[in-house]
Amino acid sequence: MHAATRRSRFGPPLLRSRVAAALAEPATAMAGAVPDASVLASLRASTANANLVRVTTSRAEWLAHGARFDSSAVYLPLLDDRAALVTPSAPRPEDAERKIAWPDVERIDAGRSRLGLGLGAGLATGAVLGGLLVASHWRDVQAGGDGGLAIVFAGMLVLGGGAGGLLLGAANPSMRTVYP
């Protein structure tokens, strides 16, 4: 897109920068500050029941199972369950953690995976589709013809729906912002 077109569409550059600075000011003021003891206690309580914690910085987004907070940084446990072609010869220590200083932290989200919900929705969808398939071939099922094949396909729809729902539930956790 041409630069002149952008200016005419979104207003003069000076106005855009002032509006952007005004909108970003509360978030950056909170993100750069080290939280006090009450905010740290609130963070610990908010993430206690969450099985996923996502920390967003200006350079990266980290997802971990749990987090530790103190006045200097956020500590995320390092996971060893990632696939790699080349692995280090020495195993990681059990207490290995990633340290993220508070001035780098832009946002912290906590949440839970939706595996159960996804599995249930997928199984229900597969059961409905499989039931419709069997109902459409019910005469063949009663007569002992090729209706048995419809039952096999119905079972495959149920299992496929459950697997698809499980994948969707794992890929879309329920997250809520807890900081700032």
C-alpha cells in the first residue's frame, strides 16, 4: 500500500502517534512497574487453579504449566517434553526455570485446557452424524444386508468426532488476563 494512501486513510502521522501513545499509556505504565506485594498475592491466587500460564513479552510469548512470582521476576518451569532431533547429552536439572524480569512482562494470562469439553462436543457431533447415517440405512440393517457397514461407519464417525474435538479442545485453552 502506498504511504500517501495510508496517511489519507488514517489521519496525519502526528495525530496517529498521539492517539497511539494515549491508548498505550496505561498498559505500558503498569507493564514496566514491579508489582507490589498485594498484586503478587493476587497473581498467585489467580494462577493457583490454572493449569496453563501464558506470559507475553515484547519479544516472545511463553506458555507453561504453572508459574512462580516474586518481586524481581516471573519464573516459568522449562518443559522437557518437546520433540527435538538433537538433544543435549546432559539432562536438564529438575528445578530449571526461565526467568522473565518484570519490566519485560507485558501481560500474564491464566487458564485451563478444554480437553473434556472438546472431547464431549466431538463425541456428540459424531454420534449425531453416525445416528443419522444408521437411520438412513435402517431397512438394510434390519434386513441383514449392507447395513452393518453403516454401523461401522457410524462408529468411525463417533471416534473421529471425538478425536477432532480433543484436538480442538487442546488447541484452544480458556485463558483470561490476570496481569496487568
